[in-house]
Amino acid sequence: MAPEAAGGEEPADARRRLLARLAVQPGLCAGCVHLRLLASPRSVFVRCGLADSDAAFPRYPALPVLRCAGFLPPPAPAESGAGSSEGGGAGEPAGPPPGKPRKLR
């Protein structure tokens, strides 16, 4: 079950609302593209989407997650009229290719 927008609510708003219901902050998971939130009327569960394809990742990680080899932040929103540039521009280092997890030390 993914967070679904209710009553015209944006998916990002629904995600923030569900994250706010957690008793423990999720750490890195809150900003990861692999985050899956499962909600019931009484609880919200953090699930790692990488666990579906890689057994090295726990399906329901212990929170807060402080280190994760699979952490991948969401792509930056495209700026209108600025054109596309590889590497993030403005002196930002280029991230790993899409779909490739970052390795943390």
C-alpha cells in the first residue's frame, strides 16, 4: 500500500503527513526514493523498496536509519527554462547514475 492522496491532496503532502505520524523519526529513509509507507488507521510502517530486489536490505529497517548503502535521494526538480545539465550545475558534484545506489563509508 503506497500513500495515496486523499481528497485532492498531493502525494508529497500525503507522504509528509504519514511521516509526521511515526513515533520515531526514520532518519535517511525520510529522504530516500526507496521509501514505502504503509499505513493503517492506527500505525504507519516504513518499508524499504530495495528489499524487494536485494535481500541485503531489510524489508522493515530499525529506525532511525543512520547509514544505508542503498540511500538514493530523489532527483532534483527540473527548473523551467534553465535547460538540462548533467552534474547538477552550480558547483554541485554529479551523483551516481540513476538506479545505482550510493555507497556510504
